[in-house]
Amino acid sequence: MSIKKSFLIELEKETNNTARILDRITDDHLDWRPHEKSMSLGELAAHVVELHSWVSKAIPKDVFDFKTDYQPLKINSVEELKDILKKGLIVNKQTIDQLPEEDWLKEWVLRAGDWEIVRLPKAGAIRFVITNHLIHHRGQLTVYLRLLNIPVPGLYGPSADE
């Protein structure tokens, strides 16, 4: 199996898992936060969705700079999040499909201006910087669901609610 094929499979599964969580929340939940230092549910959900889009926005570049290439996603509704995720999947699939196999081993840099955060191959970037990062924040989102007494979907097997 090619690197691209494995990333396409993972992309599809992780996008579907995020969609399952978005299906559980309503616009009334978006402003809720478990603690004053925490992101609101809407901010956290938007961050998870925007991380999916980094496949098409960050991976094709050799350097992704937070100061020039990143704009936090601002949303007004759950439907908007679902639409962004759905459309993003199409663009992400095209991005992965069009990236030459040898480019997955090319160096990729994440920086914030002059500060270099990480330097690794693009294959490592998609896994470490994007997928693991969004899984981490999606896990936080499941805790928000639990605290709001919203049934948590099983993402990698059944949950206590299934």
C-alpha cells in the first residue's frame, strides 16, 4: 500500500469520527465552556475542524508559518462546521492524491515567525502535527460532551453510551 493510500484511509475515518461528534452538538452548546481558562465548545470544535483542513493548507507547503499562513476558524453554527468539514474532506483527498509519493519524505517546517517549532518529513507532519493534534483536541471535545450529558459516540470502538 502506498503512503498516499494509507493517509487517504486514515483521513476518511478521522473525518467521519469528527462528523459523529458534530452530530451530537447544537448551536446552544457552542458558547459553553467547562472552565474559564478553557476554550468554548464552539472554539474547540472549530479548532478540530480547522486542523482537518491543514492537510490541504499546510502539507503542500514546505514551510507553514503561524504568523502568515494561519487564521483561526470563526464559526456561527454547527451546520457551518459540518459544511466546512464535508467540503474540506473533498479538498484534502485531492491534495493527498495529487502530492507525488516522493514528496512525503521531503522536509516540512512548522514555524511562528523566526521560531521553528518542528522540522520533519511531510509524512511525519501529517501524522504528528495534524492527525495526532486533532485527535487530542477531539478527545477534549468528548469530555465536553460528557460534562453536558450528551451521549458520547464510540470513535475507535463502543463508548459507555453505546
